[in-house]
Amino acid sequence: MSDKKERIDIHEYLAEFDDIPGTRVFTAKRARQGYHLNQFAMSLMKAENRERFLADERAYLDEWQISEAAKQAVLNRDYNAMIDEGGNIYFLSKLFSTDKKSFQFAAGSMTGMTQEEYAEMMLKGGRSPQGQRSIKGGF
């Protein structure tokens, strides 16, 4: 019996998740893409940076090497678009905290629900897996 494990191509493995609606896996590729976006978000940990950002959001964003699409996503508070641009939700939480919004609010907005609708759905057991699984698998 061989003790060698079968080697898998990690990129191929992670690509499988692209087949699941609404799933965005934070891969090394996404981390590289969103590095500056996430650094911007982390800068909001400091009160003086939050004040500067809220005083002139565009000017503050222009200080960062962030793509125009990512800047627009921030200005629009489109968290799904920020994640598509490489944002990590744990770093982006600094942004919705700056806006005095909860994680529940952000999660609701990412699912097309209000905070209240999202809370109610979660209290009832969460989202149905119907339509939320593999596209190619027909689930």
C-alpha cells in the first residue's frame, strides 16, 4: 500500500467553487488583486483616517493604488463588487463599521435583502440550498 497522496491542482480545485452561485472564494489570486483595496479598508481602523475618508471619500480613495472599478464599488457600497475586486469581507468590515453599519446589514445587502429580512431568514434556519449549489450539477 502506497502512502503517497494524490496531488491535486489547487487552482483547478478552487475553480470548482466558481460554479456555485454567489460563492466567492478568497484565493491567493484574489488576495493579490485586492491587496490595495484591503489596505485601504484596514486604514479605516484609525479614527483620523475614518474622518478623512468620510470628509472626502473620492479624494481619500485616490490616495490608494486601487482600480477604478474597486473605487466605484466602495463609493457605491457594493460589497459584492468589492469582493469581486479582491476585497476580503473581514477587511471590508472596517468600511461598514465606518458607516456605522453592522455585519448583518452588509450581509443582507450582499444577498439583496434588508437587514431585517436577512435576520428573519437566518432565524428561520438560513437560505434554502435550492438553487445555491453547483450549476453544472443541476442542483
